[in-house]
Amino acid sequence: MRGLFVDVYFPQALFPQGAMALVLAVAGVYSVIAQVVVQRRRELAIRVTAGYLSARRAADVDSMTALKAE
């Protein structure tokens, strides 16, 4: 029964080392996807922070202009 499990789920032609090769292949793909996701989140955080700081700077300039006008 165990041999059937290995033959069905881990074909020897694709994964000569068996289950360990499959685990390493899946882990490698997951690692690449995780790196891309982390990079995208980092870029988004930088853009959001830059937008917030820009809006805050513009609000400060507007308030200073309003104070000078009074």
C-alpha cells in the first residue's frame, strides 16, 4: 500500500528523490512568491507614507499661508 502511495503522489520520473524533492520544489516556489509579496507591500507602504507626508506638508503650507493672510 505504501508503494502505491509513493507511485501515485510522487512519480519517480518527475521526482527521482521522492517526497523530499517535491517538498523542496514547493518550498522554493513559495519562497519566491513570498519575496514578491513582501517587496510589493514594502513599495506600497513607501508610496502611502510619501503621500501622507506630502499631504501633511501641503496642509502645513496652507495653514501658514492662512495665518500670514490674517
